[in-house]
Amino acid sequence: MKSCIQKFLQALGDADRKVLQQSLQQAKQPLSEDAMPWYLGSAHSPAGYLTPAHAKVILSIRKDWTSVPHGLVWDTPEHTHASRSAALQSLAIELRDLGHVTGWRNEKFSFWPDSEIMFNGQCIEPTNAHQAAFEMERAAYRFFGLRSHAVHVNGFTEDGFVWCGRRSLTKSTDPGMLDNIAAGGLPVGESLQLCGVREMAEEAGLSEALALTAVANGQVTTCRSVSRGWHHETLWVYNLVVPADVQPVNQDGEVAEFNLLAPQQVVQAIASKSMTVDASCVIAHAVLHAIAHA
């Protein structure tokens, strides 16, 4: 793997490396000044952030959300994972029916509060060993400004090229943009590795044996304002060496095509913003991380 990334690096000039550095810096945007934090019960750290409009909607349809000087506070009387999950599922469905939550997936993410998942400013790998506060439909995460988790896989070839998928035009987010060889949100009950293996099979048609050779490469946190609210996600980076005789082939309809790009083509795609923000910073992380640990 190191030789693949080294060959990628050797093809870049100083201006190219600067593009990669900027993509990492731009991946984490500051909160809007009017962003409203909401807290789960007596927690000291916000669970998420709402736009003023979203906060107004919640307060208009729910009496158990309380407005306080520093934001909103909510919890169920039972303070349990099950009771919170049920209540938030009901609320998410109502928000969907009112048109405030779109792109419904019928797939749930677990939410871990900072007290469970953060250590020294970095995320701990999300597993069942850490207590999730609740689970909720993934399409509602941006409305509530919650931190989600996703696995992204960089597909390098031996000569330092990178396999990139082009997202289907029917995707609800970033349609038609270039992406990693495989990527996907972490659903309830799945480990990071199994999530990556599944996504590599579904999106790129890669065998389990090959997918299991992907090497974990740390994490990148991305956050930014989006049309549906606040996007906050920890991207767990994996690097994979794709053999010369392997051609990625999409299986689930989420990828329109695959392109094998030379290093400078990758940088150009990042600079021209024809690659997703998440894929850009995941590639940048892998390459710049290699420099830092050379």
C-alpha cells in the first residue's frame, strides 16, 4: 500500500499537494452563528444542532422539547435507548410527512454522545462496546444535526492510480459526482470492517477476500451546512490495493460508472469540485497521512 501511495505522491507538484491540504481544511466548516444546539437531557455537550427554522418546527409540533437560554433540551421520561428511539422514530415520520425530512431510506443509524465516542478530540471506533443513546432513520440525521459515521474506501492500483465511482444521477445527495471506489453510512449493528466489505461488494462488485485486505487509515471529520440542515460525519478511511486484473462493477445501481484516474486527474477533480467533499478529503487524508508518517 505504501508504494501505491508513494507513486501517487511522486506524480504531484507543490500546487497539487496544496489542493489536497485545502480540501481537508474545507471539509470542516464552522457552525452558523444562528445554529441552535439541542441537548439530550442533562448532557453537557450538544447532541446536535438545529437551524432556527427546524427548531421552530419541532417546538410547534412537540411539547416535550423545551426551549432554554442555551438551546433546546429533550429526553424521554425513561431515559432509555428504546424509549428515545421510539419517540424519535415517531417524530422523524411526522417530519417526513410534513415535508421537512426527505430521501427516506428505512435504514437506521446509531447515535453515540460525545461522552461515549470521543477521547482526546478523536472519535473512538463505534462498536456495541460503547453505549448508543438512541437509533434513528438516517434521512433525519441532517435535520437534527447529528454526528453520523461512514466508511470510505480508497481504491489504489499498484501504479498509483485511483479508482473512482461516479454517483448515480438518482442519488439524493451529490448525484453525478465522483466518489471513492466504495463508501456508505454505518447502519445499526454493523462493524466498520463489515460495513466496508458490504459496500465494496454492493457498489464495486469486489470479492470478500479482496475487500478484507483493505487497511484502516484513521478518520476524518467533516461538517458543513446543507440544504437539509447540518451535516456532521466521521469518515472512517480504508485503503485498498486493487489488482490490475480487477475491474470494479456496480451491483446496486448507486454508481453510474467507474473511472481509473491518474494522480493529477484526481487532484484536478478535487480542485474543480467535481468530486464529493467527503471523497476529496478521504483521498487527501490518505495521501497526506502517508507524508506525515514517511
